[in-house]
Amino acid sequence: MTGTPLTATAGARLPPLPVPVTPSLIVASAIATSDFERVHHDHAWVQSLGMPDIYLTIHVTNGFVARYVGDWAGPAARLRAVRLKLGTPAFPGDTLTFSGEVLRVTDGDGERRLEIDVRGRTANGEHVGAVVEVSVPVGAQP
């Protein structure tokens, strides 16, 4: 790791986070987010559409992006914005690996604000690209 949010500067990289994508993760998380689209649970149906298998929901991808930055930034951090764009699907058997880089740091009003570029990739390419804005109180413990 290249520091905490209180010591990070632009260009600092967050440690990678690999997430194994399993059928159970896809189906259970789709149910948990009330996303009952068949592409997240019906293997035969999704193959009839020309896709190789069921795939991860946008809600879960967004959750993993928030978890990735939140775990690094710590419990005192507050997510201010998450802007993301989906790319290639994440299928069972993939490992979705998150990486991040601090783009900008500003201090003021007793807090440090960071803008972080987050990427989530599988062997098939980029699953998600996101810019996450987070703030941390200056007196917070990392």
C-alpha cells in the first residue's frame, strides 16, 4: 500500500483487491439487490442470447467499487460520489481485480478530499472504470 488517505498524494496507488466471481455470488447478490433479470440467474436462457454465462449486476459492481475505496480509506471516510461505466461482463470463473490511483487531493474545512480512479478488470478486459470522491476528517485515524 502506498499510504493512507491522510498521507496519500496524487499518483499514489491503492493495493489490488481480487474478487473471485462465482455463480453463487452472482445469483445471491442479484437476489439481495432485487435484480431479478434472467441474465443474472438463468444459465440456459442467457446462452440462448449468445452470452457464455450469467453475469454480475451493476449494483454489485458499484458495491465492490465502494467497498474497495472504503476499505482503503477507513471507517471515518465518507463516499461523496461514485461515477462508473461498465465494460465487459464478469462471468463465473473470472477473477475481478480492482486497482486504484489517487488523481487529486484537496485539503480544507477540516477534511481531506480525494478523487480516486478505480479500475476493475477480468482476463477479458475492463469490467468497470470509476471515479470515486471520498472525504476523510483530518483528525481521523487511518
